[in-house]
Amino acid sequence: MALKIVITGGAGFLGSSLARELLKRGTAAGPDGKPTEIRELMLVDLVPATVQDPRVRSVVVKELSRSALGAAFGRDTDSVFHLAAVVSAGAEADFDLGMTVNLDGIRNVLETCRTLPRPPRLVFTSSIAAFGGQLPAVVPDGQAVTPTNSYGAQKAIGELLVADFARKGFIDGRALRLPTIVVRPGRPNKAASSFASGIIREPLGGEDAICPISRETKIWILSPRRAVVALMTTHDLPAAAWGPRAALNLNGLTVTVGEMAASLARVAGAKVAARIKWQPDAALQTIVGGWPGEFDTQRARALGFTPDADMDAIIRAHIEDHLPGGVR
Amino acid sequence: MALKIVITGGAGFLGSSLARELLKRGTAAGPDGKPTEIRELMLVDLVPATVQDPRVRSVVVKELSRSALGAAFGRDTDSVFHLAAVVSAGAEADFDLGMTVNLDGIRNVLETCRTLPRPPRLVFTSSIAAFGGQLPAVVPDGQAVTPTNSYGAQKAIGELLVADFARKGFIDGRALRLPTIVVRPGRPNKAASSFASGIIREPLGGEDAICPISRETKIWILSPRRAVVALMTTHDLPAAAWGPRAALNLNGLTVTVGEMAASLARVAGAKVAARIKWQPDAALQTIVGGWPGEFDTQRARALGFTPDADMDAIIRAHIEDHLPGGVR
């Protein structure tokens, strides 16, 4: 047998990166837990997927409805990575859209999984946006979620649904709370965390970048490379190792925004780092400053997840992966 | 002005008790926070309400759909107590029914509240069933929920929805995690906690009661009287006092099952207590033993909530309220 894997949000940045790595590796854990050949990688999104490979099938859907998902999953889906989401500022600006995509979306994915002849593996990406407000300086694994935006609330609800569908045996489910992904390639998006990639990416590309957040603000980050590894590791871990608590605080790196700028100067030079323009934005500062900047991720470490070495390594990896012509 | 208050589950035991107390008091906090006359008490349920009063309107609905709720709420609802639910063993036996009533139910209540001209007060009853599995011996206020049954998962999801709808300003919402209510009047129900009332109620009424749970098991309880006071207090507290964390671990009393039996012997005599028949049930023991038996409820105490004095007082109150002819 060989695997059929579905990635929702498969045309997005993280979905595309994950697809490329899965295709490169060629295998993932099968129903018996052993590395099994990937036969088909179905990339479900609002727009056509860009990853090219004979094993890839791009499926364009208008919405994450049960009928659209049912048609895409068919009867033979073995694994699902559910990445499709409306990001934080987007879900905050359009409440109903966030509820539809982020809440009904995961519920419809779960109900569709439940109709399959064999409970599939499901990896659900949640976020540290599940946390906000008054929190311990270092957030432990057992900390209650306290979302202070709708995106975080919808992700936290998704985690509970994944856990309960898994407990019922409808799926083999795992939810992963990703740190802020830095450096995202491409253009800024509506996420409140968009600046964190922008202040590295734009200066490296020869453009100025506005930093609306103070130098002292701690953020909890993970590189795209490590995020993809974490997604694949989460998928492949045995259900018994994962345990009953579906949502995992993934281990990241704590850096201040000022340290990120200093790292950029070290790796790419002071001239590049000077392209960061510091323009405080009180509203964004409140949102980003409300996210926890440091976690004690005992469970993630015990499961074998590893964070990035340091900020310099993250920036060097971004240059390698996305700036073939070097820094401008 | 005078208030229109809706109670979903208004024909149930807790809904009826709450209705009677609200009618007796005659007032509740109005939009300005001041005690305001109750003009109409609408009791929404699957069956007609039993509470008789000129201010009561009984509304029978087939389901908690938006259309049914919209018709019941009208445009002039000031406050909603959302108590309607499928209990723990019921939601476990029929997953889809639990999702529909316990999850879609609160969502439809919230969306209906959102259509009102003024954001209503909403009190949502959640439960300590939101907790399960490996927990600290004494559960603190900031403990992450870890439901180990679908009822608990659905309640925990409801809490997150209430918090986010409140944060958005669609409602003035509060969620209350009730301890196990002891002594419930009436007959046993499908809740795994049903024994906790049964081992007091049935012996007092002259019947034997099976206790499937071991004497050493700690449970976290609250009397019906104090539950009703807590619901009214929750409703009346200013939003600023409640704060952004919607779900409150209400303070209860920690007792072992053995202490409950000893209390029954003290209050009603050894002959009555001998009607408890100890017949361990491993499946029920696993469920009930998985619930936390002790909490550190700093937040509830600071907000002015008070638990029952002791088990003896709980039993005496039950006799007063429900056994006018005395113990048999």
C-alpha cells in the first residue's frame, strides 16, 4: 500500500513548504507506523497549488464545506494536514469569516475524516495566539488558554475538537501550537505578527521595513524549516507517544525584537539592519506584547522536537532558501 | 424599564429552581447594573415549564436553532441564562446529539444574542467536566482544561465562544464551571455523577441506592441552593469585576464519598445510611475518579462566591426543600 495525504491550505506558504519536503522524503508514517511511500499528495486550497510533481493533485475549493472536503478526501485518505486558516488580523476584522473558515473549517475536516473507512492521521496547526492577557512570565505546558483575539479562540476550539474526535477514535489527531514563524517569505500579510518576518525579509531584499513593536518585546519564534520538520514529526509520532492531550506547545526560540535587529546586522551588515524603521504602533504593540514570549516546553522536548539554534541561523537559512542572488 | 430574562433549560431542575428564586426576589441587575424589576421570565425548554407565575412565559422548542431562539428572544431580551444541555453520559452515548445541543446550542444562543439591539447579559453553565486526566491534586484557576468526555469538551468550547463573543462586545458574557450539584431532587439521570445525589436522596426517601464509587473518592460539590445563588450573583456582577477570563471555577466543597455517607448517618440516622449499597463499577469509577476533587478557587472567593458550610448542611437543606413529610 501507499499513502494518500491531504494538505488543506496546500497552496499557502507553509503548505507548499511542507508539500515539497514530503515529496523530497517520499515517505511518511503509514497506518502501521512504518515509513510508507507517498502515492498522492492532494493540495486543497482556494487557489491552485504551485508545487509541481507527478504525485501532486491540486484541488481548488470555494470553501471548507463537508461536500467539498468529502469529494477531495474520497474514501482513501490516510492522513490530513489541516493548515487552512484566516490569520489573526483577518479573523479580527471579519468575525463571521473567521468563524466559518477557522471553526467550521476544522469541524468539517473532522466530520469528513469521521466518514472514512479507517480513522486517518490528522495534524492540526494551532498557534500561541491561543494565549493572551495575564500569563506567567514563562508559560508551562499545563497553562489554560486565554485567547485575546478571535483567531486564537477559534484555534483553541479546534484543539478541543481534535482532542475529542481523537478520544472517540474517529481520528488519530494531534494539534500543534506553532510559535510565530520567522522568516516567512513573500509579502506582508494581515497577521499581527507580520512585522516579525518583515523586519528581516524586506531589509535583506533591499527594502525598508517598518517595525511597529518595541525593541524590548520578547517573541517566541520558529523558522519555516523547523516548522515543516515539526509538522512531519507530529504526523509520524505514534499515537501512544503523543498521549491524550492533543495540543502541544511546540518549542521555539525566545528573542527580543532588538536582538532580531542585532542579528540581522551581524549576518548581513549594519547597512541592511539600518533599513528597519522604528515606528511604534500602540494597537499592534498591545496585541503582540500580549502574546507570551517564553515557554517551558517540557513535553515538546520529551517528544524529540528541537527549536532553531539561534536567530543568526534562522536568517542564514532564509538567505539560503529564498535569496539565491544573495543579500541586496 | 423592566427586564425580560430568558432561561434555556427552564423546565429542568436547575432552571426551575433559578426561576423560582428570581421570581421571589423580583429584581436582577439591569443594563445599568442597578437592581431592576423582572417583567418577564421566559422559560425555554423541550417541555412546558412547571413554574407558575404571571411573569412566566413557557416556550416549548424542538431544538436550540437560531430561528427558534430568535422567535423566543424577540428584540427585547435583556438577560439569558443558558442552562440547556445534554448531560455527560448522554453526550457520550450519542456524540451527534451532544454536538448539536451542547455546541451548536451555545453558538446559536450567542449568535441570537448578537442580533439584539443591546448586548444582553449571558450566563453560561459550564462544568468541572472540562477537567480530566492527569491534574494537580489541587486544581488552580489557571489550569488548562483537559476534558475526557464529549460533554466536557463541548462545555469548554462553549466557554471559549462566550469569552470571544464578550470580548467582541456582542454580549456581556460569563461562564461558570459548576461543581457536581448535590443533592439533586427527582430521579437519577444519565450523568455519571448521578450517584452523588442518589446515595443521599434515595435513602432519605426510604429507598436503597447503589453507590458505584469507592469511599475514598474525592468529589467537588455544591448544593442546589448555592448553585442558584451563584447563578444570580454571576448575572449581577459588573462586567469589569468579572474580567476578561470568561470561565470561572466556582468554589465548592471537597468531600469523599465515604464522608457523604457518614454525614447522612449523622443527619438522618444509621438505618437510613445503611440503605446505601456499595457496588463498585469500574467504568464509572474511572470517569468520576478522573474528575478533580479539589480546587484552589482564589478568583471565585475574591468575587464573593461562597460554598456550602458542610455536607450536613447540604443534607438538611435538601430535607427542608424536598421532604416536607420528613425522612422516611
